[in-house]
Amino acid sequence: MPELPEVETICRGLELHLAGRRILKVKVRERRLRCLVDRRLAEYLEGKTILGVERRAKYILIPVSGDMVWMYHLGMSGKLIHVDPQTPRQKHDHILVSLDSGRELRYHDPRRFGLSLLVAANRLHDLPQLKRLGPDPFDACFTGSYLHSFTKHSDRRIRDLLLDQQIVAGIGNIYANEILSCVGIRPTTRSRRLRRSQVEEIAAMIPTVLREAIRWCGTSFSDYRDVDDKFGEFQNHLRVYDRDGEKCRFCPSPIKRVAIGNRSAFYCPTCQK
Ligand SMILES: [Zn+2]
């Protein structure tokens, strides 16, 4: 599932290809995504100009002329690919958008958990999907003391707390495990047992790890590709995630995997206390 660095990589690629382009034609081949795609999507979008591409948590926001925002969430397996229109169409290409650049934007999603919604720009922040989100890890208001206000009374494991999108938006299981590895804290630690200094370290490490992952264009395990259909490379730099049984990069111990809830946590039993 794409997390913040993958979505940011896609947004940067989209911005390059889409900003200033006019939408000529929209064809919806499959409306049944997580929510039904609006029947009038083509009617609203054709002839409009794309003003830019922004990210909010794991949502892709594409403001278009006429004060509308076209919003995407990639769900489990969604891809937005910018291609030559001659490229053969694939089975799960659900939305096709012809641009005045002569190129085509395709939304591909075999599992159909993604979302494509058109909203009035002034209603965007009232959308239930966006309203409940906590700050972005790159926002100035995301600080050590902010995070500490949640950890100090919480019995939840720190890995689970970092996955809570209402506390901080955009972190999924890969990066939660990686961030905790970087600060030497076990993912299974109860949040309230962390010292304030440790929480501050975690808060500072979050944007550092995410920035590094963006530099490598994200992590590709199965479905994720960028807009040019290329793999990310951060999977080659992971410290703990999905490396159970392999040797720690910093000591001779093998990485351990434990099940917490329905998602595994990964850590080095020597480097993480
Ligand atoms: Zn180690």
C-alpha cells in the first residue's frame, strides 16, 4: 500500500506532467472503485485546466479551473500513470484522461480500493476523509511536544500510535518500523513508557526518514510505481521492514518479526531496546 513517500513521489511526477495542461477527454471504464465514480466526471472535467498537484497525507489533490479539486487515493493497488496514448491499455485501467500535451493519464487499480472524487475547492476540508486527519509530518505544528501529548497517557504500542492517521497523517507500517529502528526503540514499547526525550527523537526522525524515502522515490514491494511506471528504490535501503531472519545492518543479530494486531512489526533485538 503506498504511504506518504510514494504518494509524494507520484505527486511530484504528476506536477511535472500535468500542471498547466488542459483536459481534452475523460473516459471512465469502471465506476466501481471504493466509492462510485461520479457519472458526470467527464462533463465536469473536459475543457478544464489543471492548475497543479498537491498532497494531503496519502491523498492526491489536483485543483482544476472552475474552483474544483479532483482528488485521488490509491487504496491498496492504485497507480496513476502518464503514458503515450499508443501504449496498449491494460485490463484494470479504469479512468483514461487525454491531455492537450498529446499524452494520457491512466488510473489503474486491480483491487479497486482507490478513490477518485471531484469536490468544490471550498468544500475540500469538510470532506470526511480529510477532516479527521492529523497534521502532516512535514507541518511545523508536528513537534516533539505535540507527539508527547498523545504518547504520555497512551497504553498503545508506539508502532500502533504512529499508524494512527488522526495523530499524524501518512505513516504506514513500513515507515513506522523504519523510524523506530532509526531511534533504537522497539515497536512493541507501550507509548506511555517512553521518556519525553525519546518521543522528541521519534518526532524529529519521522520527517528525516520520510525525506530519505522520497529521495529514493519510495518503496516498491508489489504494486507501487511512480507516474512513469518505474519502481521506487527505498526497499534496498530498509533497515528492518520485511527483513526478518536477515542480519541487522549494524550488528550480528537477525531481525525479529512479531505480530501486533494484524500487521507485523520488525526490529533488531540488540539495537532496539
Ligand atoms: Zn542490530
